Amino acid sequence: MAKLIKNGRIVSDDWQIVLLGEDGRAEDLALPAGKVIVPLSVWQAQREPIAARQGEIAVWLDGSDDPAQIVADLAALPLVAIRFPKFTDGRGYSSAALLRTRYGYTGELRAIGEVLRDQFQAFTRCGFDALQPAQDRYTDEQLERALASLGDFSAPYQRSVTETEPLFRRQQRGLAA
Amino acid sequence: MYRYDAYDQRNVDERVAQFRDQTHRYLAGELSEDEYRPLRLQNGLYIQRQAPMLRIAIPYGNLSSTQLRKLAAITRKYDKGYGHFSTRQNLQLNWPALENVPEILAELATVQMHAIQTSGNCIRNVTSDPFAGVAGDEIIDPRPWCEILRQWSSFHPEFTHLPRKFKIAVNGAEHDRAVIQAHDIGLDLVKNAEGAIGFRVLVGGGLGRTPVIGKEISPFVPWQHLLTYCESILRVYNRHGRRDNLYKARIKILVNALGIEEFRRQVEEEWIHHKDGPGTLTVDEVHRIADHFDDPAYATLPADDLGFEQKRVENKPFAAWVKRNVRSHKQPGYAAVVLSLKKTGVAPGDITAEQMDLVADWADAHAFGELRVTHEQNLVLADVKKSDLFALWQKARDAGLATPNIGLLTDIICCPGGDFCNLANAKSIPIAEAIQRRFDDLDYLYDIGELELNISGCMNACGHHHVGHIGVLGVDKNGSEWYQVTIGGDQGNDAAIGKVIGRAFAAAEMPDVIAKLIETYIDNRHEDERFVDTVRRIGLDPFKTRVYGEQQTQRKVVNG
Ligand code: SF4
């Protein structure tokens, strides 16, 4: 089973991520059995079969997918994933922040794709509570060590999803270093 | 200047630890080249032609003497005993070993310095006016706002992987000395009719491959909303800026594609959600930061210093230096001094460790222990008593830092170019030197008057060639180095992009080309008209005719 970091701890995970091939048609994709995370296009194209398997089907968004498109579905979704096709593609940070703040999503928000430890803290600060590194990217031992990256910065300046106020409101500043 | 509190210090210390670990993992093979690249870039570390290059942040160009001494020590210990001030008010080291960079950052952190976000696709070092706080035409001191922006932009979790780099500049004076019109966000501090402080906000300016002058997105954003407004711009850009093509990824391309009205609409729509929220600045926080920029303890002095005036009459070289390198100051009896890093034979912006130590000493003796770096790649001692000027000039002259050429043709802005930079099409430093040698007659230089000559080794325009009165751009033609010339560019309030005069030139032709441009100007100028004013009035044709008309025969020879 795949490894997942959930709320700062390593857990096993049985969700399966489904990608749509370049020529694949969203309406034709056969949904595998078990718990699956499907692309937004499939989610939109197969509403009925998906509704029949409530709780088993989740959706993932690409950087270009506007999270506003799933606002009406949020209550029914067991989890929402945001895919980082490349770790340098930073759109998903904004999507996550929007889901958490503007759209009030409180369920599991998972980063998938090129999820690297040096992005961990930025992910969690933008509202991800689940981080799923690419398959085989880290050994178990490396993943254990990678948890340290969640705490790289202990007093960030900005407000974010996890720190709702900027440092200057959270702390009394100005005391000498 | 700003001094760190315990939180600022903790942030830079934690950054050092983070980068030490990243570099360790890279060297151990746990991080691939591709994975390490953005991480090292966000700490200013490039892999260059000769060796790595480390770009150290000098926030809005402010430095203390202690920091400068530390930089000198670092260049001695880890480099070749010199550094290079860039056009973004930063310091670049050309020869550090990659393994040593974490240690260099640790040393920097001991003097409240870092290399955070000096490169990479993130919000870069905020730049500003080197005469902030002392200029007579200042409306509002930009430095506290720069520091507020520095803190907000450091490790902003949402904006660490933008489509492309993002540069912010702040101006608070009548005359813009921060080139705000050529930045992704340009902030102009203004007071509205009620006397409230706010920002006129420009967006989408930039040089590089597609030079664009920034467009006004808001005439007045009240100061409380500075960060939420910037955040809204950044979010729209992060989500919608192009990521498919490196050359079309800057915000200026998005702004042009949407049109400023639509871009503004999207930003304002976003802003509704942030405005008046917890990101809103507080009076307390602004005061806390502004307190760091209070005036130093100026002495009460008469406006004129008799000894200084006398020396000026007696000593011609001193008078020339005062005329070119000394600026007026808001405080009676004080002046701001520009130390020229444009001595002929030295790469523009380069400074040795010995010179750094000396400048630090002068800053302590004459300028309250502080100095500034200009985007023209010179240094400024901002608060010098007029009565100290003669002594300071003597020391600076002996150290090779008193070339009286500020604002003149030989005060060339020049990027490192092909001698150091991987991206270069052509060398730029030797071109600068050849031009400086050609114009070594000071009287002629003074007669030519104010002239900005800017050289970039490639389209990335680190040498700001587009906004030079004369701009020189290195281009590659079938693998050899050529130079394209533009004229009529300008920075400041009348910022303009220069126009190309025609086909490119070989390196050896460049001094002649510049000489012909200057001759054309001298033949045509009206009284009190600068080179760029003449270009504006008479257009490009007379310059082209002079340069190309006379060149046809010569060219045959050049090309054999
Ligand atoms: S303008 Fe080009 S050659 Fe010059 S420093 Fe920038 S990237 Fe390098």
C-alpha cells in the first residue's frame, strides 16, 4: 500500500489515483473497484455511476482546474486531491488556499503528483493535510526523515491557512535577537 | 536601518539549516539535479561558466559597516577577494565552492544577512531609492515599506513557485530613482487629497525579451491594504500566468493578454476577500518598523561649510568630484556621497575586499556606520558632513573609488556578461572598458554631460539596456558575438524603451559607434539639452546616418 503523510504522520493508504490518457474520453473511463480518485473531467462526466458509489470516489484537480467548479460537491466528497504535475508548478498552492478559505472545505485535502519533501511545509501552510509523495520517490527511512521538513520554519511571517494571522498580529515583535 | 528582532533572526537561522540539509542531500545523491536547482536558486546559487555564483541579498540596497566587513571577510575566505554589485542592489560572488555555500549563509546570518529569494521563480529582493531618507525631493520614506514587503514575501507559502521571477520596487520621491515602471509591481508612495498615505500601483512592467512599461492598476491603495492588494495581484498571476513558455511567463504577458481593465477586475474581485482581513497592516507594526529608519543623530550645522567651500575653489579635482559625485541632502550641512565603482579597467560594480573594508571604515567615521548600494552599481554614503568631504575624497581617491563620473558616459551599467554568465550571448565587460578608454578625457566627458550607457550580455537585460540613453545588447549571430545599439531609452519619471538604430556591430566597432552617436548629439544639441533629450527632439535618423552612412566603406574592411 502507498504511504501517505496525514496530519504529520506516516500512514498507509488505499486510495487509487486514476489518470486519463491523452486520448481517453472522460465518459468512457471504466472506474476500477475500490477507492479511487478521478480527474475532474471524469467526475463531471460520470455523475450517476459515481453517485452510486458514494464515499468511494474522490476527485483530483489539476493546476488549471478552477476549484470553484466543485464547490457544490464538496459536502459529498470523501477527499479532494490537487495534482502537481511538476513540483515547480505552483498553481495548486492557490487552489488549496481557495478551497480552505473561500469555499470552506474541511475534509481531507491531498497533494499528489511531484510531492517532494522540500515543499512539505508550503503545502501544509496552504491547507493540505495529506501529502502523497510520488510512488517510490522515498524509501521508508527517507520518508521518516522527511517529516522534519514539515517544521522547517517555526515562526513564519505571513498569515496562511494554518496561521490565520500574520506574525505581527500573532506575536509581540521587536525584541532584540 | 532595520535591525532584526528574535523572529527575523530565527527565520534566517532556520533557512540556513534548511539549505544545509538540502545541499547535504544533493551531495549525497538524494536530491536530483532538477530537484536541487530551484532550491539552490531560491538561495541565490547559480551554476555558472567558471564556478557557482552566489547572489547575496542586500535588501533595498541598505548595508551596515559591520555587514560590509563580513562580506569582505567572506570574499577572502571563500572567494577570490572581490565581489560584484548587481543592478538589483545585490552582491554577487563569482567563485564560491558549492559545498561552502551553507557555511557562507551561516556567516551571513550572524550579521543579519541572507541570500533568500535572490533568484528563482519567486518574489525577489525589493529594490528602492539609494537616497531614501535623505533626498530633498522625498515625499515619504520608502524603506519601512520595503522592509514590510521583505518580510511578507520571505517564504510566502503560496508564491514559492510562481510562473516566473517577480520583482517589486518602491519609490517615495518626486523623481523616481527606483525604475518602478520597469518592475512587475511598481509602488509609488503618494498622499491623497486628505493627506492619507497610500500607493499608486503599477503592474506588468519589465525589461527582458519583451520590454514593457508598467501600467497603473490603482491610483491609490491606502497603506493598510498594501499587503492584501499585492497578495491579490500575486494570486491572480500565480493561477493564470503562463507556464507553458518560459519567455511568456512574466506577469507583463498576462496583463497584456487580458488587458489592464480585465486584469484589474480580476485583482479587485480577489481583493474583496482579503481587504480588511487579518493581512491588513496595523499602525503599530508600521511604527515598529518605521522606528528603525528614524534620522540618525545629525549635528546642527550651518547650511554652508566655509572650509569645504574654500577647498572647492582651490582644488579642481576635488571640485569636479563634488560636482559629479556629491548630492544635496535634506539636512543643512550634510551631503550624500556616491563612491564610483566605475573606474576604467575595473569591471563596473566590482569591488575588492580591501576596498570593502575601507568603505566600512569611512561609513563608521563619516556616515553613521551605514551605506547603500545603487542599481547603477555604485555605493552611497548617505549622511556625510560637508566639513568631512575633503578628507573623505582624499581617502576615496587613494582607494580608486573617487572617479568623478557619476551620471556620465563612463558610469556604465553593465552586467557580468559572457565572462561569467551562462546565459550570455556576448561579453559585456570588455565593451564597457573599451568605451571607457575611448572617453578618458574628463573635459570631453563633462561637455557631453549626463548620459546613461547600459550594457547587457543577452536579452535578459540585467544591464537594463532598454532604459539606457544608449543601450548595448549582446546578440549571437552564427556563434559570434555582436552588439545591437538602442538610443532614447530612459529611466525615472519619463521612463522609455530605447529604439534599435540598425544592424548590430562587432566588438571592435563599438567605441567608434558610441563616438559617432556622441558627435551627432554635440552637433545637434540645444543648450542644456541632454543626449536623450536631443534624441527625443530630432529622432533617430541623424544618428543612423552618421553611424551607418560613414561606416559602409569601413565595414567592407572589417568583414574582409
Ligand atoms: S543580461 Fe544576460 S548575460 Fe547579462 S547577466 Fe543577465 S543573463 Fe547574464
